[in-house]
Amino acid sequence: MRQLGVLPVMTGVLLVGGVEGVQAQSSLFLAYPPPNHETQAERIFLIGTAPPQGEVLINGEVVARSQDGHFAPSFPLQLGENQFTLRYGDEQQTITITRVKSQPQLNENGLAPDSLTPQRNIARLPEERICFRAMAAPNAEVSVTLGDSTLPLTPQPDSTLLPSNLAVLTAENDPTPLQSALDYQGCLQVSQPGNLGTATFNIVTGNERRAMEGGAVSILSPANLEVVEVTAASGVARTGPGTSYSRLTPLPQGSRATVTGREGDWLRLRYGAWIRENETRLLPGAAPVTSTIRSILARQQEGATEVVFPLEFPVPVSVQQRDRSFTLTLHNITAQTDTIWLDDDPLIRRLDWEQVTPETINYTFQLKSDQQWGYDLRYEGSSLILRLDHPPETQAGNLQGLRIVLDPGHGGEELGARGPNGYPEKSVNLAVSRLLQQELEQRGATVYLTRETDRELGLRERMDYIAEVNPDLAFSVHYNALPDDGDAMNTAGVGMFWYHPQAHDLAVFLHNYLVENLERPSYGVFWNNLALTRPHAAPTVLMELGFMINPREFEWITREEEQERLADALASGITEWVNRR
């Protein structure tokens, strides 16, 4: 799943599962971590291999190894440099790993620079609360100067740091107390539009006063708000002004919205979402976007129902899927609807609508089955077109008529995770995808691969390919790794990752099917905002079929007969799931 460092110089050829890999030049080989590795983790695993005869010692201690000689022990790390010496017979390697502090680090001014809020220029509406934040030394006096005004910031009790999202992968995602600094905060409200100037953060410790500049603050005029149009094919809407914030329903190209706030190069749209400015264009002179809607028409297309929403202006949208229902929310809109044309439909039982707020309408499609098979949203002029895919027509017991996309993860210079002998994930992904393709085609499916050779392919290209093919199902094939503080020696098993509710049942079913029929360990089923779980044209699942970094599981992963068994089990599981729908 993750790329673990850079592949060192190799020689020779290793055939695993019919795909060329690599093998180490020397007998003792360390695959991870790379030289001069830095980490915030409290421990680290060392992944490598040596011939099974003899012993491998790390800092004088014999380490456990798999049947083929692979190892992956974990060791605690002290702050600063940690040196590990590996020995096998007459061979020796030394690696230095530096553990850096995870707590905010104070500079010479007594402030943690990355903690200043706002760091970037911001714009807000009148009377909107504007909050300032800084992490600074305990027992300090912290304030913010804005023009002629000074706002004291007060220390917050029991402040904590949230872990990385990756922490859940090792089941260690508890917040940690803030230790090296205190969290100082304060807020104000301004009623008049205008530029308030640059926020200057002041800190007083003892007899010393220091200052650091943050972002400039301005108040927008409600009478002169800008209007933008989404120019990206699929505008990325988020809950906040940055890529660390959660994604919302993507905005179809052409969507228009009023800008009610700014932070750096991010725009806050009137319905609450944030989008990068470079995914939009300004519409000079446009009035704040408020649309109306009257009639609604459903029409039959091959394999799908399309619903047409004629609007005065293209507005932002949100989607929510539930069992037996699909809800489309239109923002900045008022209903004048008297008539909706919806005949008896293969998929839709009924359409209900509700003006939830003066500017928000929910359209809820009550469906005839629990399983949803994909959707698409687009604007044609100012009309919003919603496509809801029908269940595929298949024959009992096989996959005849089903169209499936397989995405072998990584490729080219992107190696993915690596096994103890350096064998890259990209190769086993392709080998298993080819075997799975054969098994699915034998069961009657039409199968498309995002890549058929060892070539680099971007995430956007893979996602666009799935949207273009518009399959019935899509699977991204991967093998797993862990963050540095994971237990590589004892973590193994099948993991499934899904994002849209339409993929949840499929992910759970395949996970359980492989665990039970192949007697594999269970790593778990995860909701995850991954690029290859986000396509919504079909139920899409990213499969992590084992851990490359686990010495024993790696031997199972690279055994050709086990790859064949895995492909057969996956194809059988997909067939059984499809025929249950």
C-alpha cells in the first residue's frame, strides 16, 4: 500500500508469480528502512533477508526468521540517533535511524511557528467569529495585535494532539497530551467590512517581548460577494481550507457558487464547502447564486435512468446513499415544482422531495433494491443530469454480461511496498490481476485492466479510466505495509477498503469470503478516503490482499500456486456476491 523507501542497487532476476522481480547483491539484505531514515515513531521495524542457514543478529541479538530466511523485528527508538548493526556470518551492515519529536517545537521566540492561526491571509463575513491560535511556552503571555487593537490569547486546559489518520492502521489512534507547549486561543467579531491588517502574534516571557507575523485579516462586504464557476472536471469540495480536511461530494464542472470566505488559495462557498481557487474561475459582475426549479423529468437510457433537473443556474450539489435510497441535495435553490414525470422504473420506486431550508432541497429516490450500482452527475448547460445505473443483467451461476475493471496498483518507478528481499508490490499486483482476469473471463465477465505492463500510471488516470469504462464493478489490487510503529512480524491478513456506501457490502463479503475459504488472517474492513475507492461509477473496492512486510505472509504472497488459489477464490467470491444481488 505504501512505498517503503528507495530500492537499493540490485542484481540478478527473480521470477515470482511469472513477473520479474529483483534480488539482493549480497547475502544480507535490508529492504527497510532506507539509509538516514527519520521518523516520529517510538519504534521501528527492520525488514530484510539472508539465506536461511545461519543466524542474523541485530545489535548482537539473534532475530526470528521465516522458513526462507526473512525477518522483520521491531525495536524501540530513543529521541535522536539510533544505530543498528546487522550481522550475518562475515557480513555486516550499520544503519542510523533518527527519531524526531512529535510534539510542537518552539523557536527562539517561544512560539511553534506551524501552530499560528491564521498563518495565511483570510477573509470572513461581518459578525463572523474570527479565532486566533498559537502554541507557545507555558507561563507566557500571548496576544494578537490587529491594527490598533490587541486581543489576549488564553491557555486552553487539557489540550491534546490528534494522531495521524494512519494511526488507526495500527489501532493506536488515541490523542496525546500537549507537553512541550500550551495552546493559546482567542476570538473576536467585527461588524464593518474592510481590511483589518496583518495579525501579529506577541509573546512575553519574563522581561522579553517577541513577535511573529501571521496572515492578514479582512471582512467581506455582503453587498459585493464574488461568484465563481467550477472549471475542474470534478471540483474537490472539502470541509475546510486544506487537503487535510475531509472530502465532500465533488462539484460537477460548471457549478456556480457565491464566495463567503477565503483562506490562502482556498475559497469558502455559500453552502459551506471549501474549494481551491485554481479549480474555479471568477464571474465578474455575477449576482449571488440563487436558483429555482420547476418540473423534473426521468428518462430511460441503456442500463440506466437519467433524471433531468432544469435550473436557472448550475448550483452546488451533495449526495448521500443509504439502504434503498439515494438522496441528492441541491444548494442555493428554491422549489417552484408542481410536476415530476417518473414512470414505473426498473430501479426507482418513488421520488420524494423536500425544501429543507429556504435554500436547500433534498430529492430522495426510494429504490427497489438495497444494492446500488453507481451514479454520475453532470451539467448540460444549466440542467443537472443525474444518472443512476440499473443492476447488471447476468445469468445465474456466472458473470456473463458483467463488466469489471481491475486496477493493478503502482507500476513503473512507483514500487509500492516491498518484501524482505526487495521484491516490489507493483509486480505481484500485476501478476495477481492477470490471474484474476483469467478467472473472471472464464466465468463470463468482460474484464478491463488499467495497466497490462509495468508502467507508471497516475491516480487521476486510473480514476478517469474507471469513469470512462463505466463498469459494473471495479477493484484496485494491492498488498499492504504499515506505518513505522506497526508490528511487521505479527500483522498479517486480508484488508478491504471502501468509500461509497454502494461498495460496503461487497467489501465485507469479499473480506469474509477470503478469510473463510482460504483460511487467511483478517486485517479488517475500513472506510477510507483513497483515490481508488472514490470512483462512484460502480461499486469500487481497494483490496489489500496480504502484507508484503510480514516475512511469513510474504512467502505465501509470492508462491505461484497460492496466487492461483487466491485469484480463483476472488473470482468465486465475486460471482457469489453478484448472484446474491
